[in-house]
Amino acid sequence: MTGRTRFMDVSVKQEESMAKEAYKQVMRQYQNQMLPDNHAYTLYVKRVAARIIKAAGMENLDWEFHVINSNEKNAFVLPGGKVFVFTGILPIAENENGLATVLGHEIAHQLARHSAEKLSFTKVALFLGLMLSVIFDPSYSVQRIVMDLGMMLPFSRKCETEADKIGLQLMAQACFDPRESTRMWTRMSNSERGPSLAFLNTHPASKDRVSNLEKWMPEAMDTWNKSDCATTNAYADMFNRAKLAYW
């Protein structure tokens, strides 16, 4: 979807097998904070996600959406379509379009199989780390710092940036307003405490994400317009107003 060349050395079955244990651990860790399936927040997340999944053509995957009652402003996906959303990010998302920005990003990770790519890349990184230790004989801590700063963190940020780009297209195709993505990440940036050292993070800084999204916005708006979303959303607004007036 982005034209990037990738190295994959992990099958879908291997990826999902390794994710099963991670899924169990997450469910155990947050078992007392999971909102029920019929909770308004859970239904809200599932409703927005369903449109994006349809746009991605991934309706055959066994998706699960769990909402965790926590002030943490975060969301993540495990291989196999297991998505976790923390309630702390909902005020930042603010509306359906903002939430679509978050969910589009996570669904994009699944679509691009970034987990498998990261596992494949880790194999290469470990091999290069071994060669580094043989040639230069550095301490483990120094070797780990070099590998993290020189390879793993930049690679992780590359995957996150790609998920932002794919997610933007998916939300536009699903008739969510892509322009809200920049507003959402601006709100996230404003909520963050202190300056972010991008080179030490697995994710790009929020301000950098806004800059990237603005760069990709013309293409996303073209997708949104071709999907006739403006007309669809206008009819939906008229219907909702009529329904409220009736009741």
C-alpha cells in the first residue's frame, strides 16, 4: 500500500502462535479493568472499527476489541486482530473521526503485518549484534544501546509512520473525515508533558505525526471525496437531526 520493500521471515501461523501467549498475559494483567462487551464505550469502539475493517477488506479475520478502564492514553493491537483501547485516549479522540484515527492506525498494523516484520527484523538485528560482539567485544549494555538506538527504535518508528499513512487512507475510505487526524494528534501533543526525545521513542513525536499527516492529507481527501463521503455524511446528519426532532 505504501510501496516499501520489506523483509518477512515469519509466517502468519507463527505470528499468531507467538501472539497467543501475549494475549493471555494482557487479558490477565487487565482482567479487573476490562469493560463489558455491552458497555457504551465498547460498543462505540466496535461500531467505528467495523467501518474501517470493511474498508480494509479484512472482515474474515477474527477481530476482538477490548476497552480497558485506565487513564493511559494508548491503544495497541496483537496479531490476529486483538485490539485493546484504553479509556484515557477517548477524550483525546473526542469524536468518531478522532477515534477512527486511532483505530485506523491499529488496524493498519494488522493489515501490514508489522508484528511479523518486527520479529523478522529482530532476527537480523540479533545476528548483527552477535557479529558486533565478536568483532569489537563490547559489553552487553553497550551492545544493547547501539542496537536499540541504531536499529530497533528507528525501525519501530518507520512501522508506526507507515501505520499512520495506511490508517489515514482507511479512515478516509470508510467515510471518516481524515482532517480530524491532525486535530487529534495536536490534542495528543498538547496533553503530553515536556518535550519528547524522538530518537529515544518507539513512536514518532506527535508533532511529527501531524506534519506527516498534513503532507498526506491531499491524497486522503481525494479518497474521501471519491467515496462520496460528503454526501453520505450529510444524509446521515439529516437523518440524525430528524430522529432527534421526532423523539
